[in-house]
Amino acid sequence: MGNKKENKMSTFNSIGLDQAKSKELSAQLNDLLANFQIFYMNARGYHWNIKGNQFFELHLKFEELYNDLLVKVDEIAERVLTLGETPLHTFSEYIEQSEIKAQKNVTSGDACISDILASFAILLKKERTILENASEINDEGTSALMGDYIREQEKLVWMYSSFLG
């Protein structure tokens, strides 16, 4: 009888979640991480390369965005580690896995904002899937993180959309 309990215990990770399901969730989080990393680099590029009469406003807004994305990159990677897996950490993996594509030499404010909105659409879809899957395995930590991201990004979508008119 002790062996049955011992075998059952070994299917859980260090935070008490099903190990196999946590591994699947970590793969989804790694996919999200890759997308955040590319989005982060795009936002840096927008910040550096923005031109035109909206320069001062957008230069600051893009800095605010990339600083927030950098915090989230770290949070996602640490969540993967908390679930017992290894976060992706090479640019080749990010480029290969990310649905968000790297943008080069974008200088128009409207083009930057349009790409930001497209990136948020990708992230929100992935985050909602992760939220649903995390809820199914009672992973409150990942669920809370995704809920926070979704709430924040929905507001940003509204704000950036309003900027475009």
C-alpha cells in the first residue's frame, strides 16, 4: 500500500501539480515567452526608430511598453521554472517558435501601433488558452498571471485602438 501512495506522489511536481500536465502547460508558456521576446524587441525598435510629428508621445509610450514586456518575459520564464521545466532562452528558439514576427525599420506611428495591436491579438489568444488549461489542473499561479495579463492587455488594446481612431 505504501508503494501505491509513493508512485502516486511521484506524478506530482514540487508545487503539487500533475507533472505531465504541468509539462504541457510549460510548453505553452514557453511558446508565450517566445512571442513576448519578439514583441519586446519589436517595441524596442519602434522606440528607437519612430519618426514624425508623434515622435515625443510615441517614443515614451513605446518605452513604457517594452519595459512592461521585459517584466512579463521574466515572470513567464520564472513560472516555467516554478512548474519544473526550463524556459526557452535563445533567440533562435524565439524566432523559430514565435507567431509574432520580427519587424525591421518601422518608423511610422500608425504602422507601429497596428503591429502592436496585431501582437496583442496573438498574445491574448495564447493567454486565454493557457488560462483555460491552467484552470483545468488547478494551477492558480499560472491562472492568476494570465488573468492579470489579459486584463492589462485588453485595456491597452482599447487605448492603442483609440489612438488610431
